[in-house]
Amino acid sequence: MVKVTKKEDNQIQPHENHSPLSFIDRFFDDSLWDSFNMMTPSLFGSRRLGSTLTSFPKVDVSETENEIKVVANIPGIDPDKINIEVGDDYLSMSGKVEKETKDEDKKGKVYRYERECGEFRREFSLPVRVNKDEIVAKAKNGVLTLTLPKMKDERKTKVKVEIDK
């Protein structure tokens, strides 16, 4: 079960604790660099400087007339280890990807570790206020889907505007 935490108006907004070089990670984690990053090893080991995975998980955010939908790829992550926080104008997802170690790894040689592990955090500005009491979070087959219903007063209504000529 994914935990969704509501933040009220008067609560302090989250502050990310970044390493001094985390802005470099964010620049190189941009999707334009993804294919380049896959072809080149990091200069600092399996991960670049900074301890937070900033572009993981990959996320789609969409909007319909009645809701905001967030779909995230979370393969191999226990949904109980994901924290979701929703404020008036933001959504934050965080958690930890544990590194699997097997006894046979200790006995033999490991030639390559490519799977990322460590803490992750993604934050998104929400385009409208959402009803925090009716948020639905479902995890199935490595995909997390969040449905955030819009507040009724935030739903767009179509109005024909006459233009004077």
C-alpha cells in the first residue's frame, strides 16, 4: 500500500537537501542526456556525485477536465517503501531502492552492476489545486498510478466570449 500524506496550507513546504554539486546531477539527468549517459560510464563510479536519484522514477503527468493523473515506473520497488506527499501546489514522491546482494555474489566475480540503488525524490508543481481527501494510489506490475481529483472550483468551464467589432 502506497502512503499518501496530505500537507495543509499552513505547513512548511518541503526543502530538498542537496549536495553542493546536485545541480550538475539535475542537468545531466535531463532526458536529453539519457542516451549519452547510457553510453558513457560515470567519472565517479556507478553513480555521479550526490546521493539522490533525481530523474527516477520516470513519470508521466497528464490532466483531464476532472483530474490530474501521475503514472510512474517503479519496477522492483516495494510500494510500501514509497512516500507520496501532496500539498496545495505540489506533489512529492520519495523512497529508497535497495541493492540486492546474494550469497553467490560474494563467492564469485561480479562483472557489472548497472541497476541503480539509493534514495530517490521527485517533485512536481501541480497546475491546479486537488482534493487531497480523494486521491487514489494504485501499484500494479511495476507501475504506480496516482489519480488526483481536481477541486470543484478548479475545473475549467467553457464560456463563449463575444468580441466587439
